[in-house]
Amino acid sequence: MRTMKKAVLVILIVLPLFCQFFVPAFCSQTTGLIFIREDGSIEGTNKIHRSGDTYIFSGDIEGCYGIIVEKSDIIIDGKGHTLKSVPRLLPLGSWDFGVELSNKTRGNVTVTNLKILDFNIGVYIWNTENTVIGNTIIGGNVGVFLAESPNKVISNYIKDNGEGIFLGPLPDTHPVLYNVVYQNTFVNNTRQVYDCECTDPHTIQHLNVWDDGEVGNYWSNYNGTDQNSDGIGDIPYAVSDDDTDFYPLMEPVAKPIGDNSFFGTGLPFELGLVLSVGLVVVVICTVYLLMKRKRSKNVG
């Protein structure tokens, strides 16, 4: 009986320690806006951690108003985690953004490996020389909004948005620079791409390249054929009145980011791992104490 009491005591000591030090890092919910400030600091969440110039997600962030990035020359690595909007009423004409690369930055920001769900605008880019690569962007009014150029949009899975990519107008003094968009998968967006038709005489449209010289993008509404079976459509895809993908892909090349939970349990992977380790520790301690008790009886 004394040994069993010891085992219970060990469990009562170990589990609170795990809950106190490990569970909050993965389970706390974030509400409101998240900021990556110009000085590199992070506000609004404990699920993004900085390592040098890389900002790394340590868990899903659900029920937030989005991330505003004010710092230049960084990488935001989602590690396959989810950034999900909280349903709410917004003032007329207002929008929420999954990741907004604000005009406070000088650009050169990479957003990668992040699942962005249900924001009005998944990624909003106000500046130049940024890269959006390897993300899943689903369920918004706009997947990627490019308000500046040049920028790169590569290997993203963009599905079920009002517009997959929105290209905003540029001032007529803007230099001749090209956005580069290739190896993306565009699926069932109401308009795969919308290139803003400029009516203001002092604005111009973006210039864009829709391939890397060998392959373009996958478009779910492409109806062309592939007679030589090289994986590239025989006829170009008309992206808009002014844009053409000369190498449209016959099969999706960018895949959606999968379930990042712990073996499908819905728990963040890191939390599931920590709890599993904790359980193993408890089981080992319990078995050890039971065996010790049995040996004591045998000796007696």
C-alpha cells in the first residue's frame, strides 16, 4: 500500500509540472492582432518564436485577427501550422489579413510553410522583393494581394477564394519590374487571378511572368490537352486580358499542407509529443515502483 501511495504521489507531482511548463506553450489561444515589430519583437502570441532572422510557429494560431509584419529581411516559417481567422463582423469597407507585409518594411520578407484559412486577404503585400512560397491559402476573398512589384509567388496551394491573386494598380511613375508567379496550384477560385483594370490615367497595371521558363502553374479551369504527355498543356492559359501562362501544368504541383496534429488527434504535434513523453515517464515510474514492491515482498 505504501508503494502505491508513492506511485500516486509521483503522478501527482509529474503531471502538474508538465501542465505548468509545457502545455501553455502549445495550447493558449491568441486573440486580436499579432505584430512582428521593426525592432524584431513579437507581440500578441506565444506561438511564434524568433531564431535570428527566422520567425517560427510552434503551434496553430486560431481565432486571431492576423499578423502585421513591420520588420524587413526576415523569414516567417509556419512549420506546417495553421493561421485561422476568427469569425466576426467588420466595419463596412474593412478587411482582415492573414499576413500583412506592411509599408513600414523595406521588403525582402519570405512567408513559407503556413496554412492560412478564412481571412478576407490571405497575404497582403505592400512592398517589394518578397517571396510567398509553399503555403496553403484557402477560403478568403483574396488569396494573395500584390499592391507592389516585383514580388514572387511560388509553389502555393490557393483554393476556394474569391480571387486567387489580386493585382492592384500601380502609379504611372512605377519602374518596369515584373512579379514572378509559377508552380502554384489554383483550384476553384471564383477568379483565379484579377488584374485590376486601371481607369485612373495616373495608374498602370502590374507586369507579370507566369512561369520560370520551363513550367507555369496548375489552373483547375484549364481545358487544354497534352498531346506529348510532358505534363505541360499544349496551348497557353489566358490568365487575364494582359497575362498568359505559356506553360500551364496538367496536374497540381503544389499540394495542400496536411494535418499537422499529433497522429490525427487534433492536438498540436508538439503538445501531443510532450504529453506522450509525460505518460511514458509516469508508466515507467509506476512499473518500477510496483516491481520494487514485488521484490520487497519476495525478500520478506
